[in-house]
Amino acid sequence: AQSVTQPDIHITVSEGASLELRCNYSYGATPYLFWYVQSPGQGLQLLLKYFSGDTLVQGIKGFEAEFKRSQSSFNLRKPSVHWSDAAEYFCAVGARDSSYKLIFGSGTRLLVRP
Amino acid sequence: DVKVTQSSRYLVKRTGEKVFLECVQDMDHENMFWYRQDPGLGLRLIYFSYDVKMKEKGDIPEGYSVSREKKERFSLILESASTNQTSMYLCASSGGQDRGFGPGTRLTVT
């Protein structure tokens, strides 16, 4: 069965510190992979996505993610966190069929200390 | 950009009422989805549709039904609302590698 695991429910980092949010997936083949961000009271915003090719993907707002097939992981990173990054982050896998159905992880809430 | 709109941002209904949540997309996407978002559980797929009048159950279809009479519109129906259906409901559409999400409807059932 397809599934996505985000093992960290909450993460707190200091402003200016680096960030890594973990994501592991279970899927029969190489899926499409996504990271979304949701600020309080806002909708989902796509940060980045991996479909094929270079396994290091650059996204918006200075985020990047690396697809590691051997570890079934797609961790999100940012070298220096800003207070405005405080939000909830969702990893998702997408079916490689015409439905492009997305399965989401349970989310990681990022808190940023001033 | 994909534009997905949902008929209401906030909705309060009573137990046992029939509830309709409407979603419209303007990108001629084949696929449309309804998710439910709850704290600590992420987004869970309720139903999706890959064509007009076609639908498939997602992970948590119990207590819900859907309708897709036109390509741009996908409705989620709660036949008899219950308090455990109090949640945030998100609609999405996709076509090719393009995808968009609606702003969500926060439904409270009292």
C-alpha cells in the first residue's frame, strides 16, 4: 500500500539555523514526490516537486529536497530559516497513472524561535 | 495558475442535515479530488473523479458521496452530517503535471 511517513510532528529551530524535515514513502515504483506548505489559515502552496532526473530539487523560498531511492526518502532542507517559515509542511507521493492521486503524510509543524 | 474555488470558507450545520460542499476548477482538468484535513492526520483522500460521472473511493469514503455532472464541478455530499465529520475539507484538481488546491471549507457539525 502507498503511504507517506513524516516522523516529526513538531520541530523547533532558531531563526537563521538550518532545517531538515524528514519524509519517507512506501510505493511500488518511483513515485512523484511533493512538498507543500500551509501557513495558518491559508491553503496549500507547492514548494517543490520531483518527477524524474536530478535527484536534488530546488524549490521556492530557498527550499530544496533530495530524492534518495535507496532510503525511500525525500527530505526537505533549508540552510537558514526565517521566522516567516513557521508553518505546517506536508510531504506527498503522487501516483504515476492518469489520476495523479496524491497521498499525504501527517505533516510536520515548524516553529521558529526568534 | 490553476484556480480552484470552494463555495464556502466556513459552514456550520446540525447533526443529521444533508450537506453539500461545492468545488469548481477553471483549468479543464480531468481529475478532481476531495480531501479531509485533521490535526495530526494530514490530508486524507475521501473520493476522487477522473472524468465526468466517474468516481472512485479514496481512503475514507464512509459517510460521504460525490457527484460530478460537469467537468469543472465536483461536489461532496454528507447525506446525514455527524459531529465526527467536523473538519477542514480541501478540493483539488489535476491534469497532466498541473495541480491546484482550493482554499478549504471548515465545516462544523453541532
